[in-house]
Amino acid sequence: MNLYVSDLDGTLLNSDKVVSNYSKDILNNLIEKGVMFTVATARTPGTINDLLDGLNISIPVVLMNGVIIYDMKNKNYLDFKTINKVAIEQILNVVEINNKNIFLYTIEENKLNVYYKNLDLEFDNNYYKERVVSKYKTFIETDSYKAIGEEKDVVNIVIMDKLSAIKDIYNQIKDIEGIYVNYSQDIYDEKCYFLEIHSDLASKAKGIKELSKYVQYDELICFGDNTNDISMFKIAHRAYAMGNSVDELKKVATKVIGSNNEDAVAKFVNSENNF
């Protein structure tokens, strides 16, 4: 039995940030007939429940680049990896020196909370406005990141800025023990870059391996478009890059298929499962 795992943004989601009804119909039909399909994404439960509304995924999903294993049906966190306290303190020292706003993600009593200080930067404000409407996470303004870091289970940190500023912060943080840090361009705004930090115990690849506790499969087939998909491409039996993928991912792919605006993932899975 094959397990199909798809990234979301730039892969299963089209340029309008939705899964088309065409893709939903195809995938729901396949899932109903027993095909195992799920997603591995940088996104959180706060947005994924709305984005995948109408898509009947029945097995756990991998969220926040492997930080969280989540049961969509029961809205339950099955597993999550926290950033250790020593690393948190070092990261927040860098944040303070650079006078940066960050989004500090915590999980408290099966609930996702996001702490921030200000939204002066346009990138931060846009990020907040797009996500604050979700009923699956709560944005909370704080006057002390360090207090949150000391008291809460922090699972993820997001920093946004122009490339030069993000590179500078990346170089100050990258050697901190116990974390994985990566930055990439926002596919919806080419001027904005995301820097994301989480435990080095988490990656899309490690998250997918965790799925073996919940589903049994013989072959792993993955789909993606960006550098954060490389880890799962490396463990997949077959890995397919979208036509709109970054060149770095295309180089490690089994093959390049159609773009995210062509329902390429759903069409591919359907082509392999003609019932």
C-alpha cells in the first residue's frame, strides 16, 4: 500500500491559497476507496483546518515542518516537539539585540497560542491579519518574550523581514545547539522572507516516520515545491517536484510534474489508482 504525502503551499494549494474543488473531488473519491493520502506542511492547525475543509483526510497530518502530528478529525495534538529552554534563552537574546518582533508558538492544554509584541513591520501585520481569524489558535500580545520562553512549551518561532535582515539573524542563530533553523522566500510576496526555528528533533522526514505509528505502508510518495521539502524527498521511495518548484528541490526529485495551478498532485495520485 502506498502512502501519498503532499506539501500544501505551492503544491496542493493553488495560487489562490486553496485546494480546488476539482482536486478535492478526486482525492475524496480516492480516499473513500482506500488510498492513503495526507499532508506535511509548515502550516499550523490554526490554518490547516480551514484550508483543508471539505477534504476528507482520515490519517494524521504532519504540521509545522514535523513539529506536530495532528489528528484533524478529533482536533487533537498526537505528538509535538518543544525547543529546549537553553536554546530558547539564546534565541531570545539575539531577538532582543536585533529589536525584532517574532511570533512565538506554544501548545498549552491542547491549544495553540501565538505570542507577539508589535506589528509595526508590514510583513508581520499581514501575517497576523491572515491568521488571527482562525478559531484554532489564539494570538496574544506580550511585553516579555523571555517570560513566555521560561514558562511555556515553545514549539516554533517565526521571524519575517527582508532577505538581508533575515540572513543576518540566521547567521547569529544557526549554531545554537538543539534547534533547526531555515529561511525561505514567501511564495506570495517576493520581498518577504520567513525564518523559522524549531527543535532539531523535528523535520518533515521525521514527522512522516512518526506516521508509521498510525498507518502501515509499503511505499512513500511525496510532493513538494520548496527547500523545506528536501528532508522528506530524501526518505521517499519516489518524490515529485511541482513545475513551480525551486531548482534545489527539482535536483533531488524523481521527476518534475505539473504546477500547483494545474491540480497536478490530485491528477498524479489518480493516475496511479485507477479503480
